Amino acid sequence: MKADETNVNQYFNIKRLLLIMKRDVLTHYRTILITFLAVGGFAIFASTVSLLNRSQGNFHLIFYLLILFVSGFIFTSRVFREIYAPVKSYTYVTLPGSLLEKYIERWFLTSIGYVIGTFAAYSVITFASEGINHLLFGYSHGLLNPAQKPFLIGVAAFLVLQGIFFAGAVFFKKHPLIKTILMVAMAAFVLMVIAIIAARLIMPEYFEFTARTGGRVGSFRELAAWLGLTEEGLQMLGKTLWLVLRIIFWAALAPCCWVLSFLKFRKIEV
């Protein structure tokens, strides 16, 4: 039993993981503080300006998600710069900790940890900005509510898409953010071309029909007839394809990126 525990501790130990995390946070605390002050100042200014038109919509929800996605992807893309830096790489490799611990620590800081940290910081900013707005105007924006559905969906989408940029940070030595965006754009284009070619092979009659009608389909019923389906069948086909895409996005995309990035990370460390 003790031998099994020793083997587990060799690959994963929560104390070592927390020490590595503490080291990274303390190393970059000045950058974190400066970023917090800069974003906080801009958020307060933008919140006050938006109230000049008495706009009291979901300002903080939109602003927070914008900050989360933009800054989160930038931060994630830079998280492995230390590994590729000739001077810093040796220090990082020799840190006491396993490959798994170092990988999980960087993943957590750029995903769940980043969401928690940015939400906590933005909550402080929100209270300050709305306090100022109430003093100036007598009314203010609503506070950021983490229980509302758009917030939860936005955060969940960030955690999925963050996996792509996390993998890009591992795979690309230079300019990982730009290269990741280019790779995503190229992949989307290739998939679109494949989908169009497959559609032309499977449904040639439909393309002949749209060519004759100038690319316009007269009605949903007409489209179903040309595909040899009933309207209900075409609706079911569309719902099935949409369900498959949702399952791939929410359940498969991020885990695939994590596995691929870990395999690459293991090679770099070795």
C-alpha cells in the first residue's frame, strides 16, 4: 500500500502543485497588479460614460466576457514562453515537480483559475465603478451576476476555446497567439471545403436545383422534396447534425486539445 502511495506521489502531489502555483503567481504579481489597475480604470471610465445615455443594460456582463476572452487567450498563449527561453527553460525544468504537476498547474492558472481570478477582480471593480456612478448620477448599472445563464454559457465557452490556445502555446515556439488563430481559420476553411465537396457528392440534385434558381430555394418544402425527404425528416436531419456539432464542441474539443498538448509538453520537457 505504501509503495502504491509513493508511486502516486512521484507523479502527483498536491503540495508540490501548490508550491509551483505559488511560485508562478509571486513571480508575476507585478504584472497582475498593473493589469488589474489598467483594466479597472478603463472599466470604471467606460461604465461612467455608458451611463451618460442612461444605458443600464448588461454592461458588466458584456464587458467582463470581452475581457475574459481577449485577455484570457493572450495570457494562455504566453504561458509556456518560459520553456522556450534558453535562460529560463533550465530553471523551469529543474523545478521540483513532475511533468503532470507542471502541466496541470499551467492549465489550471489559464482556465479555471483565470476565470475565478478575473471574476473576483472584476467584482471589486464593479463595486467601485457603480459606487462612483451612484454618487454622480443617482443610478447605476446592475452588478455582475454569475448565476445568470449568459454568464455561465460564456464562461463554459471560454473554457472550451481556451484549450485550443493552450495547445497552441505548447506547439508553437514563436508567436503562438497569431499562429493559433491562423491554424483555426485554416481548419475552419478546410472543413468548409470538405463539407461542400461531400454535399455535392451526396446531394448533386440540390446543387443543380440551386444553380437553376440562382442560388435561391423557394421554400422549406421544396428543399425537402429535392432531397427526397419529408419536411419532418429534413427538420430531424438538421437537429441531428446540430446535436452532433454541439457534442463535439462541448464534450470532445477541449479534451482532445488537452491530450495533444500534454503529449507535446512531455516531449519538450524531456
